[in-house]
Amino acid sequence: MKRQELMDFLQGDAHVSDSPRLKLLDRLCDLYATEGLLPDGADAPLFEVCRHRERCWPSGTQTPTVPSGVSVPWIGSNYSASRICVVAINLDGWGGLDAHWKICRSHIESQEQGGLGKDERWFAYRAMAYVSVVHDALRGQVSSDWEEPGRRRLAELWHECAFLESVKCSPPGSRGNPLPAMFQECPRFLLRQEIEILKPAVVLLLGRTKNRDAVRPILDPRWGTHPGSIERDTFALQGGGQVELFSLNHPSAQNPDAWRKSLQQLHESIERCPLRK
């Protein structure tokens, strides 16, 4: 997809036509263009255009057959008020400039109908359950249904957050598990710059093994509390401002007990030390 096609599409969408979000998306596209990821103004396979491709895609590595260019983050319509940023691992075998927008809209449509999310996977429900706890805390509320929030309510919370991936490539057969070099190269290449553009108040980092260990160092955090199933730290934006960073267990279907422990400890941590908006 060409950058101009994306911007034209979003400008024509009643849900995305507000100027602040378009300006953020334009700045993100400027970043990708500056880094050579939008040749001739269009996304291209990252294994062909990324400066780290020889390290991340060594000779003989199978390349995707689906769109595999860089993707702009999803930015909800009320993101500027909440500034909650969710950082997942990678796009699960997909890519292209509009990929996050298609996927997140599918999550929203499913949850509005009482479903779990796209393809009825637990990921979307559990990720937004984390967002629900933070969203209520930022408004000085303690939710009574934080353990089992309603699916239709979670659909609304996509509009309160931004959503992006720490690793932009998605190798075939490695869903949610990029190659080791991708964890080493990608977060420090793009993620820190994306966060500086988005200027979140809270970052929810999904995955407490490879993703946490790859992302936390590039944010240069001030280490905080570590009760067992989460880490709570802070880091500073370059232009000033402190960001709360929560490293949480991944909300996958394979790991319900670990997710539930993180959800509980996220709630308890915020009760003990409330978030400051």
C-alpha cells in the first residue's frame, strides 16, 4: 500500500478523520520513509528494504508470502486523553501499512458482538483487560469487574489506546516468536522513535521473556517494583515527561494462569501506588 493511499483512506473515514491522529500517523510515516522502509512512498517487504535485513534474514531463511511491510500503529480516537500504549511482539504472519488498522477493527467488531476478538482468539480480550485496569485507574476509579470485564466494554477501550509491535517482521511458522536477531535489532531501530512520537503516559509491554528483555533496555528505565508476574518501572521521554512501564505476561490462549496473575498484580500494584495522569 502506498502512503498516500493510507492517508486518503483514513481522511475519508469518519472515525479517523480528526487532525491530531492524522498528524501522528503522518509523523510515523515520515520516520519509516526516512529509514528507507517506504521506497517510492509505498511499503515493501522488510526482508528486502530494512537496513538490518542481512542480520535478521540470513541466507536460507523462509520469507513470508503475505504482505510484510512496516505497519503504522493503531491509534484510538480517544488516545490523546488516555495515552495508553500497548506494545506486543509481532504481527503474527502479516504486515503492510494498514495491517494494524484492519486487525484492530476486526477485534472491535467481534467484541461489539460479544466475541473475544479477531478469529475468536483470547489475545484481544486479555490485552484489553489489561487496558481496562489502567484506563479506570487513570480516572481515579477501581473497577469491580476487572477480573472478567464485559466484551462489549472492551471494544470501547481500543479507542483509548495505541497498539503496535516491538518487532516489525513476522517470519513464517514463528507466530509470536521472531528470530533472535529481530529482537536484538528491531526495538532499538524503530520502537523507541515510535514511542517518542506517540508520547504515552503508560506503556503495557506484553511478554515477559524475549519481548521484555529486548524492549526494557532501550527505554533506559528507572527500575521499580517486581512482585512476580509483572515489572513496574518508569522511563523518561526525550522531551520531558515520565512514563509508567508495566511488563506483563503475554495474553495468549496458551498461558491463561500467567495472564491472570499479571492482571491481578497489575490491579494490586496500581491500588498500592495510583497512577498519576
